Amino acid sequence: MPFPGVFDGPRAWTARDFSSPSDWVLQLAEQTKRELKTAVAQVIERGVEPGLLQAGDFPLPSFAATAAEARRRLIGGRGFVVLRGLDPDDYPEHEARLLYAGLGSHIGVIIPQTLRGDHLYSVRDEGIRMEAEYGRTGVRYSKTNAAFDFHTDSPSRVAGRTPDFIGLLVLRTAKSGGDSALVSGYAVHNILRRERPDVLDRLYQPFWVDRRAELPPGEDPVLPVPVFAFDRGLTVRYLRFYITKGQEWKGEPLTPADIEALEAFEEIMRRPDVAVRVPLERGDIQLISNRFLLHSRTSYEDYAEPGRKRHYIRLWLAESSGVAGSSTVQQSPPTA
């Protein structure tokens, strides 16, 4: 299969392209923080649910330029940004959730993350044991304290949706560990094309991906999804655990050639000069492209007190009010 030529531009970054966290941090203006307090109070008075908020429900005039810059970076830039300046101690959790959803509504359209229709999803350790409990609805790595290798969210689509952007609000950090890292699919593709072109063909072919963690009624428990797809731009869909389980469920365990291709892909992502670590602080909102970036986290140790345990809140956003996950179109890439 022919592949695209070498990718260049801001999306094909490696860790060496960043000098400090200031390269990805956008500081919230003091005026925006005042507007947030007013907008939250108005939403509470009107009784609007966080997941149903639209930008018109949550006026933030001073945030317009920052929101436009964030979208520019997510869509045509390096694919991620950290909004900084919030203090979670200024808000009870229910207000922080409203504030977060309101800010998110100025970046994209909030979409559900579970079959129940949850729009704000808590990422925290709930004692889930992946291998022992897998196959039951809701059993996800995000409910554990385990290390989570590079992946994209919703690789097999929850209720037909794959988010274009992912948000994470940091309410509380762990006692130790839980560090985040990001990698560009464009950069990994460039390295594979240069070093391992023999495996690229397999990565453009579908793997069976397991969906049992969130399976809509009447739909197939596995879907065919390639790691790479190209249609006017590169997209990546990947979560190794779901691929392994999907191939096994289908009765087609990964072959040695499949494993070699996936291992080559993962080895490049783990290189310290390719992936970038993104330290997050309490109150940070990390926004990343789910089209061409993959993200990971290290394992972590929590505090013993329930009120101090690591707690992030996740948002899934569509770029526009059209069909989310339009980037999942699975077409062959053009000749280089």
C-alpha cells in the first residue's frame, strides 16, 4: 500500500521541539476568572445541566481570543494546550464541573462518554481490576491507578462517537506518579516510514477492537479499526489492550507479524526524545487532539484520605455540531 510522504509542519513534532512548559500553557486572564464566577452563578440559577451547556449559555467575552487560540493549536497546531490559572479551592466540586463544562463549550461541542449519557467523567481509582473484571460495562483503565500506555480515547466509538478533542480538569493530583505524556502520530509515522516501512502496511489495515466496556445494545462487540488512516490528514486510533481482546474474541489472535508491527509502533512512542512529558497542576485544564495525538500516564500512588485522592474530570468534545469523530473515516492514503 502506498503511504503519504514525510509529514512536516507543527503537527509532526517531537519532544525536542519544546523548550519548556510555557510552550503549551495559556494563562487565563483575571477578567476571564471574574466572568467565570458570574457565568457559574447564572447557570446555577437557571438549572442548566453541565453536559448540556453551549457557549451561548455561558458568556465569557474576555475568553474569546484564548478559545480561538486553543482551537487553532488543537486543529492546525501541535494538538494540545494547557489552560492555567484556576484554583479548585475557589469552587465546590459541582461548581467546578459547571465552570469546566462552560469553558469547554467555547472550545467544542460536549458529547457523551458512556452509554448512560455521562458528559463529565471522573478519572480516578475505583479499585477496578482490568484482567479480572474485563467484559463488564464500565471496566476501563481510567478507573484504576495502573500505568496506561499510549492510546487514543474511544478507539472503537462509544455509541457511534469518537471525540475530536479531550479535556482533563485536574481537581486533585496523586501522592506520587500519575504523570502524563503525549506523542504525535505524525512524528511516529515519519519515524516508522524511515526505519520500519515494512510494518506500516499492517498498521493501515484494520484490527478487531473490543467494545465490551461500552457496548450499545444490538451492536457488534468488536469493530474493525486501523491504527493509521489518511483522508486529507492523518488520524490515529489505538488502544493495545482492546486490540488484543478484540482479536481474541473474534477467534483471530494477533499473529507474530501483527505483534511485530504493534511493538515497533510502541517502541517509537516510548522514546524519550519523541514523547513529551506534560506536568499538570491542580486547576489545570489539559486539552488535546484525539485525532493525531496519543496520551499515556504512569502508575500512581494515592493518598489514604478519600478527600485527597487523585481526581481528574474528563470532557469529550466534537470540533463542531456536526458528526463527532469525522476524522475516523477509513480511507487509503494517497501515493506519496
